[in-house]
Amino acid sequence: MVERANERVAWFNGEFVPEREVRIPFRDSSWLYGDGCFDMTRTFGHRLFKVKEHVDRLYRSLKYLRIDPGFGPAKMCDLTEELFERNRHLLGPDDDFWVGQRISRGVKQVPGDNLDHHGPNVVLECMPLPLVQRAKLFKEGIRVMVPSHRRVPPDSLTPRAKTHNYLNLIVADHEVQSIDPEAWAVLLDVNGNLAEGLGSNIFVVKEGAIRTPREKFVLPGVSRQTAIDLARDEGIELIETDIDLYDAYNADEVFLTSTSLCICPVVKVNGVAIGEEGQVWGPITQRLADAYKRFVDHDFVEQYLKRYVDGMEARAF
């Protein structure tokens, strides 16, 4: 029998504890330097989605960073499942969680620090999805803006590892939101091609075919791969290639994928309207969203739209 508490619990370095009891030392390398990594899935109708795929990506990030959390992917999957079971009862009937894992390189021993744990700090957590805050995106579409900051190039630091060092994306996001608080930043790579946003991948549709940036220059999102697989299952041509702003401005449709959004339409890029006048959901984006709903057996679009309030400001977080 899984123990149920009246508040959310986390798994921290070997035990399940109330979230408020998780204590990361201030000399932790992730706090000091962003030296750690994480992954995050979501639930659909109180069911976890692709835990193994997310955990496998987590361990690829760990291998890149040369961090050993002390146990393997199978145990991480089991702990993630158990953590969710310990928090599931706190969800409302139409609410869902983000569920994820965070690992830092930890704390190097310093004489006199009196800490009882050195080395990697491991936290597993649950957190409510921002359904209210993002409902407007599904009703009115996303406005994408490209900031002046470029995505860190793969020859400096690979974007394929999901590290705690998000400063490149955060600074870019703040720049965009200083111009339009509801806009969603998508960065260019150093070659001037579209790359990615904060936790999101971009796709453009032209003449019935879908294109998305090459994996080398972006984090290969699990939701991104799900959309790619579904498109191919639907018989829609999908190409991973370089895409520039000319391609985006002249696209018939543009959409973003992310763990929380799944698939969400884009209505403007740098103020340029996408597709036909008044279009929010283009036919290919709608078709893929419908396929995604069938795949997860959950209408995530309706889940967001139930929370829509006219005039409510959309927030990225």
C-alpha cells in the first residue's frame, strides 16, 4: 500500500519526504554553476506518459555530463512511478502533473562543512501543469518572437542534453517578453536557422509537408519525437532540416511541441501572420493534435480550453 500524505511529496536522496523538507546545500554545484540535468514528463488523465523515454534521455544527459546518480534507469522509472502514486490523490478530476527528476553533481567536501551527504543530489518531483496560465494559447494561438540572443552552438555545449543551465534560453525569453509579455521566444542557431525555445520545439508546414530543425541543434524533445512519429503514421511528409525565418514567414502553418503543450498552434512569427487570415488551427496542426489525443487517450486541448477566460493574460510559466 502506497502511503498518502495531505501534501505533495518528493523523493530526495533515498527517501520520500514532504517537498518542504527537501534541502539542497548552497554549495551544490547545480546552484553554483548550473552543473546538473533533469527531465520532465506529464500525466494525461492521471496516467504517466512515456516515463522510460524521458528517463532514457535523462541518462543520456547524465552520461554527457559524466554524473553518476548511483543507480540505473530501471530504478529511476520505478521511483518515478511510485512518486506519482504517492501524489496522485492530490490531483483534481481534470488536473494533471509534471513529473520529473533532477540530478546535480552535488557538493564537494569542504573541511568543516558538517554535511552528511556529498556527491550527487537526486530529487524526483511532481508539480501541477499550468493549465489556466496556458489556456489562452490553445484558444488564440502562440505569438512567437525571435530574440537577439542565439542558441548556444553544439560545438560549445550540446543542446541535446537537458541540463540545469537554461540561462541562454531564459535571457532570450525575458528579452522577448519585455516587448510582448505573452510572446514565446524561439531562438536562431548561430547559422541563422530556427532552433528552439524554452522547453519547446518548432515545426513549419508548407504545401502539406512538415519541417523541423535538425536534432544536432536542438534538444530532441520526447513530444517532438511523438509528433514526428504521428506525422509519419498519418502519411504526412516530415523532414528534419534547416529552417530560416523566410520559411517561417511563408509557412502555411507553424506549431510548437513541448511536454506540457503537446502540440499548440502558432499564429504569428515576429508579427507576421501565419497562414490564412483568422487561422489559429491549420488543417495539418489540427490533424496531428487529433492523432496525439488518440495516442494518449486524452483530449489535452479541451483540458486547456475549459480553463480559458477571455482577456486572461497568457504566461509561459
